[in-house]
Amino acid sequence: MKTIKGNIDSSYSFEFTALEGNGQDYFLSQIQSVDEAEYFNCALFKNGVLKLDIQLAVYPDGSAISLPKAPFGGFWVYSNVNSLVFVNFLEELKEFLKSIGVNEFKLIQAPGVYMAYADWVIYFLAKQGFNLEKVLSHQIFEGKKKMKSELKSLQAKFAKKIKEHNIKISIGNIQSFNFLNEIKAWNQSKGYDLTFDENQLIAQVSSFPDRYFVISVSQEGQFIGHALAVKLTSNSVYYFLSAINPKSKVKLTGELIMVNLLRLAVEQKANFLDLGSSEIGGLPNHSLIFFKSRFSNCTQNKYSWRIKL
């Protein structure tokens, strides 16, 4: 497509164009993971400076989403925007989507810890006719100093048990994908469904090897637990996937994984650790929420909005 440009007022301008390249801190913001979809970038500028953008995929059936197979979609507000300008931008966006045959648009909004002005965005999306479709509650440990203090306390708490059980813990970038086979086998033995796309994950790790980390817990040379974490942004660590060997008799493997996720966040100088949501089949997993509450200090919501055009 040709780039579509326009002005909202003397300072603000918008630009709708094909999605290309990758320059965002959230490195998955320009992922193109669905072959049959056409991808676009819709951006708002003030005096030439990017203020917000929406990356989206348009399907042949006329539906669009920002973005499929990306944890936090493709909608980012980078700094404050005049509210009337934001409303006008949404109107321009809706007209653009209709002009390319879109009849339904799903917009994914990351938790506020990732994106500034989250409550403000919620208000204006609702006022512009977007309907709230889904809410996911993410448990988060926020604050560099708080994380360091908590990590020191937890390491002291578990040091003796680690030694008694002859446990070793490793943290590092992914060198091989053998741990994924164990994660799949352990989860399947418990009857859990795996929802991640393994091929896509391997491709992303290959393209961004410094962003992905694996935490492994072993006892006497045998792995008893793994966790996969990713730096979705330069100031965060996101807990993506884990499993514990059901044959292991060690009771503290889950706790050790959480402690070392916190350790990874501290080592990476992150501002926060995102432990993700806790649902099974669309319902809250209360025991998991309680477990994660021991390793988090706040909760924030991820929102999915939908509008018919």
C-alpha cells in the first residue's frame, strides 16, 4: 500500500503504512506471525515525534487485531497526547480500517506498567465505542530496590534447603531447546494444554537470542524444573512458560523458580517482573494466584477491546 498521511491540527499528524522493520523497544511489536494476514502500522506524531502507534493484522475475512500471537498486542502510547487529538486519531483509524475492508477490530492494551496513561486510554476507548471483551490480571513485582531487598531475603530463606536437597540452579540465554521437550512432556503428563507456538518461539529466540532466558533446577544431575523468561521490553522480565517434573519429590521447585525469576530481573536491571496471568479455561486459577502473590507486590490488568465498524 501507499503511505496514507494526514494532519489532525497544526502540531499533530498521522501516518498509516505497511508494517516493516523493527525499531521498537517491545521487540515483538512488529512480528508478522500469520501468513494470510496483511500488516499495517498506524502512527500518531507531534511535530514529527512519535507519540503512539498501533500495529495490526488484517485477515481475509475482514477482521483485524493488534497483534496476533504477541503477548501485549501492538498498541503503545509513548508520551502524553492531547485527548481531543487522540479521539480524532481513533476516528481516522476507524475510517482507514473501513476503507481497507475491515468490519471488526480487536485492540489489545498492555498492563499500565508497560504503557503510560493506561486509565486515560481505557476511558477514551470506551467513549469511542470500543467494547471491553476480556480482562486478564497480571501479578507483578515492581521496583528495583524492592526486588533487590526481596531477593536477598528469599535467597537467605532457601539457602539451607537448596544445600540439603543437593539442588543446582542455572540461569542463562538459551543454548538448545531440549528443555522445551521436557516442559511439554511434564505438562502433558499432568493433562495441561500447551498453547504456545513452538516454531514461532524458536524463530524468535534465533532472531533475538539476548532477550530470552531459561532457568533450570536440577537435583543430582537430573532436571526437575524449567522456566522460560523473556525481556519483552528493556526494563522488564516476563515469565512466559514453566513446568516441574511430576516425578520429582522436591517440594520447593516452584518456589525456587520464582526466586530465580526475581534474581534474573535484578541481574537484568529490570524495573519490574511480570508473572503473567493465572487462568485455566478462562477462569481464575485461585491456587496459582495465591502462589504468585508470595512473589509479587501488585496486580495490573491487560485489556482486550473490540469494535464493529
